[in-house]
Amino acid sequence: MSLSPEQIQIIKATVPVLQEHGATITTVFYKNMLAAHPELNAVFNTSNQINGHQPRALAGALFAYASNIDNLGALGPAVELICHKHASLYIQPEQYKIVGKFLLEAMGEVLGDALTPEIHDAWATAYWMLANLMIQREGDLYKQADGWTDFRDFRISKKVPESSEITSFYLEPVDGKPLPKFQPGQYISVQVFVPGLNYPQTRQYSLSDAPRSEYYRISVRKELGLNPAEPDSKSHPGYVSNILHDAINQGDQIKVSHPFGDFYNKEPESSRPVVLLAAGVGLTPLLSMLNTIVSTPSASAGRKIHFIHGARTAGARAFRDHVQSLKEKLPGLQATYFTSKPTAEEMQGKDYDFAGRIDLSKLDDKDLYFDEPTAEYYVCGPDSFMADIKRALVAKGVSADRIKMELFGTGGVPA
């Protein structure tokens, strides 16, 4: 199924309409679809439905798709990102039929007579052209999972506080089978039942340790705002993180997906210099990379590695002692810590290196390897942080292909 030249022009002509009405269309879409198919609440993030992030993200994706309808190659990275997330949720081809039906119906409900039969048909064709592409890619990802094609039961073998905000969960498969190796930087989906909603919710969490066959580890920040005793609260960002912190204990079981994700270190054994830049809980995939890299011969031989982390306070910073212990063993490893709001008890030079948010201008260029044409930069944290870091790196002559960023959020299209 492909678009005719006339349909391509129709799609492009609807770009201003999506710019004006896209969020309204997607809000109606989610409302109607989830009312008719409540089982899909287990797939979609209810918090992001409440706060409007999900409809806005989908509206942005539709806008980007329409804007690039004659140059879909430009959306390749975004499609890959979304397909990995879909695979971690075990999205099935029949669910695309449901989404397509309610999306087109929402367009009709919002646009009325402005959605002519020609526009409807063009968008139906465009939707299925993209859907079939994603179904095929997700099918490839499922084949690579070696038979792990549905959520699997895991037991919490350990629950370890890492900071005032972050706790690690060690996850062992109930069936006792060895776990497949993942790429350092990838994530799993975790599904738990939410009593206040009366249905499960699923979230993606980066694996925070090097690959091991006996367990996976995730390190989860408790997202403030949700009181599990008051499930009717609308002003919260985190159902699952709060349940993990407050209600899930050692010995309890949760459901876990196969690891997925397109943000990872492809060659941890390389000798190329590497800079790992993280803000807040964004350190988790970078810690997986670091723990993998430091076990390689190139690290022991002095590979240049710089781990840079920003946290609100030193007390909120996870894994500092662990990173410092690695630093003492490896001659090429540097670590730099920024603290944006240090407490009165926290001392510069002892608890952190620099006050404020991460600012690369405070570091020597040679410690960021700007003179090394093969140096790689991995960045994870809030969107604004990643955008700022990328601009700073590019301004120093780092080519975009050497800058890798993790894009989670609600599945929107990266800029």
C-alpha cells in the first residue's frame, strides 16, 4: 500500500490543520479508544493521559509524519525508537487496527465536514503505510528475542536504596532460566498491577548494570506526587515508581519484558575515548555502559573514560561510591560531579566538584577529549539537558554522529 502523488499533496496540505487541532484530535482519540478497549490501559501510561503528555506527543508525531510524508527517511530514527518501545510492550498487529479506526474517527469528530472523503482516504493509506512498516520492524525484534515474546515473571531478589531518591531492584526470573545478554544502555518494561486503577501499568526502566545471566538490575527514582493511599489524585507523575518503592518488597513478583532499546554502546571493548554525561536518574543506562566498559582489556590498559553526573543534591546522587571505587582501579577513568542545589552540609571538593547544573565550559577541553576525533559521547537526562549538552558539544566541533542520546518520554518524535 502506497500513497499516490495526489494523496501526498493532500497529506502535506493538512500540516497546518494538525498544527492547530492535533492535540484535540489525539485527546479525543485516546478518550474514545480507551473507553471502548479498556484492556489497552495496560499499554498506555495513565499518568501521561491525565497530564496530557501522551496526546501532545502523538500530535507531534502526526505533525512530523505529515511534514515528512515525502521524505520518510528523515523519520527513521524516530520510527526505530518507537518500534523498540512497542516491542517492549508486546504490541501486536491487531492493535494497529484498533488505533487506526479510532484515530480516523477522532479526526472526523474534531474536523467534521473538513475531513472530506479524499482526506480521509489519504490519511487511511498513510496510516497503514507507516503501521505496516512498524509491524514488520517489531516482528523482526520479536524474532531476535529467542522465544521471549510475552511478559515473564521475575522475583525481587534484592531491594537496595542507592540515594535519597533512587532504589535498585535485582530481578531474577522465576523459571530459573539464564537471561539473554543485552546491550549496555538498553531497558526493560516492568508491569505491575495498580490497585487504585484496577488494571496494570507498564513502564520502561534502563538496566543499570553490566549484562549477567542470573539477574537484571534496574535503579528507579521515586517520582513524587502520588500518594498510593489517594489514588484519585490527578496531580502526579508516577504510579509505578511509587508502587515499586512503597509496596513491592523482596520476594515479590513483577512482570518483565525482554530488553529492548536503540540507545546503547555498540563496542564497549573499543579503545576510543568515551564521555558519559548524565543528569539525575539518567545515569542508569550510562552506569550499565560504564560497568561493561571497565571489565574490558582496553579499560585496564588505560582507555580514556570520563563519567560526568549532575544531581540536585549530593544525597540524591546514586552510585558515587561505586564509581569512585572504579576510578581508583582504572588509570584512564575520570569522574566529575555537579550539584545544582547543594545542602548547607554538602561541601564542594568533598561531596561534589562544581555547584550548578552540568556546564562543560567549567571543564578542560582535554578532559572532554575534544582533540580526539574518534571520541564518543553518550548523554541521558531530561530533554532540555540533552539539547543543551548536544549544542555545547557541536560548538566544540564534535560531529553529531558521535553524540548518542537516550530519548524516553512519551514516545514523541525527537528533534
